[in-house]
Amino acid sequence: MKALVVGASGQIGAMTVRDLVDRYRADVVAADLNLEKVKDVARATNPNLVTPIRLNAMDEKAMSKALKGVDVVLNSAWYELNMKIMTAAIKAGVHYTDLGGFYDGTLKQLKLNKKAVDAGITCVLGIGSTPGITNVCGAAGANKLDSVDNISIYCTWGTKKKATEAAMPAYSIRTVIDEMTQEPGIVDKGKKMKVPVLSGETSVTMPEPSGKVIAYYIKHSEPATMADYIGKGTKHVSFRIGFPEVDFATFKTLAELGFGSEKKLSIGGGKCSPKDFITAMYTDAVSSARHSTEVVDEYDYLRTDVTGKKDGLPARCTLFVRTWNDRKTGLSSARDTAVPPSITADWLAKGKVDKTGVLPPEACLDPEPFFKELGKRKILVDEELQVSSKFY
Ligand SMILES: NC(=O)c1ccc[n+]([C@@H]2O[C@H](COP(=O)([O-])OP(=O)(O)OC[C@H]3O[C@@H](n4cnc5c(N)ncnc54)[C@H](OP(=O)(O)O)[C@@H]3O)[C@@H](O)[C@H]2O)c1
């Protein structure tokens, strides 16, 4: 397989490059704005299989040149670029994956379905951990039931040692700040609607050592697609995040201070928005942290509850996804996001995805083989089915 990874030196992209090479011996073109950073990624994986290039995904000509001879493009750059990169992929007739369109973007991307069908390609939207694995979990749970009423998704993470210092996000600070400031979408009584950010407070039990966490609605793309593509009468879909205490305090403070603003301010003779400033600041901090040899016992947990009916009686299927960090393959919260696009790219290149068009993961990825592939990377999926009985 020849794969083009865009945003290949990012926290997620760099790990996807590694999985493509380690698992599939893929021929990878690692593309990013900064050539030196992708050269580092190539050196750290396999310089014989990874070709670093400088690429600005916003440059149409450069994108179309980079897409020549490629089987799949894996978009690991910021979600704001999805539409541009997906449009280029459709034009070039190249299969496509991304890490999520942040609800509104996903709805826009789905409108290009016919163009992708006509091009004979598949664009798999939001195939990371969440969105991504959670969408496939929703489909797996629904497969066990005759009808579905509610799909509730939860996510949390943490470390064995309780952290006290300010938090470092495991994914793009831009997305984190957007999550803390933009209205989430949910499906309620069969209708898509927006609700206030950080509303819907609820307590949910996650695997130990996390235990009970308080979770809130934040903007995510699962509710944009799951009721429509899973069907079976699904009336409610929501995504809630259970922040560890320190992370909640750090990110909420940054959001309240206005770091989500895109308004350009004059600083030292130049102009920069608070959001671009904090992106650059964290990118620098994350690159330095990547060279640290310290190993933290860090975990990432996902929970998807699908409730409905089986044989006329109430039933629930819960899927837990557990990932721990690994000395060789890196932090859990980045690994469980970086691996799904790599598996999907392999399936797309081998013709194992039999649908074309612009599709969310629940519509085109077969859950069981997908979970088995995750298991090979120590991303563990457990399924619990509870079916009621009546004896009267
Ligand atoms: N589905 C999920 O489970 C999930 C989980 C986590 C994250 N995400 C999403 O994944 C995306 C990437 O996250 P991340 O943590 O890897 O972010 P990141 O570390 O900031 O990486 C993004 C990369 O994209 C590059 N980039 C930005 N603009 C570009 C352009 N015009 N052309 C080419 N490359 C460009 C950046 O380059 P520079 O640094 O040089 O600017 C950076 O290397 C985010 O949108 C995030 O929301 C999804």
C-alpha cells in the first residue's frame, strides 16, 4: 500500500506513520508543513519506507501532486482542513480517512457522498478513538439488539499517579479549546439539536483505576451520524467527556481566558489570534516533551452504552475500550486514535471495505475484525450484553 499521511509530524499523525510501517510495511509519504519535523518522524520509524515531504494541504496544486500514485490519504491534520483535503482526494480518486469533523464539519462532509460514489472511492470520516472506535462500538452494540433507543458514549483518561501540575493535552489544543467553547450536538427524541457546552452532567462508572467520573456533553461528531446510519429506531445519541480534575481546571481556565478566540490581536508589531498563539505554544511544548524518556502510566478509556430491546424485552450492550501506554508504541490516548486510520487504510487498499461514498465508521467497518486488529495493538475491547427475562 502507498499511503499519504497529512499532518504526519502531529501527535497522532506520527504514530499512524509508525503503525502503517510496523504492521503493514506500507510505503508512506509523511507530509507536513515543517519538513524538519517529518524528517525526524522518518528517522524514528524507517527511513527506507517513509518519505518526508513538505506539504501545505491548503495548496490545491501541491495536494494533487502529492496524491499521485497513492492508494489512501490519511488526514491527521486539524479538522478545519478536512473539507479541503477530502475534496482533493475525491478529485484524485484516492481513498480517504480523517479523525473527525467536529459535528458541523462532518455534516458538511457527508454532502459530498455522491461525488465520492461517482469517483468509486470511500471516505471514512472520524476514524480515531472517539469519534472512531466508539462509532464501531455503537454499531456492534446495535447488532446485538432488535431495536435501539439510546446510544450514550463516554470518554475519560488519566494516570496511575494523581497529577497535580497543569495538564498537557494528548491531542490538538485547538480541538480541546473548541470542545470547551462550542455548543455540542446531541440527538434527542429522534431530533438533532444543540445544547449548552458542559451541560448534561452525569456520573458514569469507568474501569478501574478511573472508577466513577463526572461527565459532561461536549461537541463531538458521533451524534451527527449514529442515529441515521445505525437506524433501528435510535432516538437518543450523546457524547460526554469525563475530564480528570486537573485537566478540567486547566482547559476550562484557558477557555474562560479567551484562548478559543480567532480574533487577531496586535502583539509586538505582528498580529496573532489567541487560538493560534496557544496552538504554537503547546506544539512547541509537546515537541520538547516527546524527547523526554520519562514513561508515565497513562490510560485512555471509552464506554459506549447501547440500550434497546431484544425479543421484546429491555436489553443493553455496553462496550468498554481500554488502552494503556506502552514503552514501545507510546501514549495510550494518542495510540488508540492513531491506529484506527492505519487499520482502515489497510482495509481500503485491500478492497476489504465494500461500500463507496462518504461514510462514518459505523456504516462501513465490520466491528469484530476491527476489534481484533485493535487487540493486536493492546487496544482492548470488551462487550457486555444484558438481556432481561420475564417469568410471568
Ligand atoms: N477522533 C479522535 O479520536 C481524535 C482524537 C484526538 C485528536 N483528534 C483530531 O486529530 C487532529 C490532529 O490532532 P493532533 O493532536 O495530532 O494535532 P497536532 O499535533 O496539532 O497535529 C496536527 C498536524 O497537522 C499539521 N498541519 C496543520 N496545518 C497543516 C497544513 N495546512 N498542511 C499540512 N499539515 C498541516 C500541523 O503542522 P504544524 O505543527 O507544523 O503547524 C501538525 O503537525 C485534530 O483535529 C484533533 O481534533 C481526533
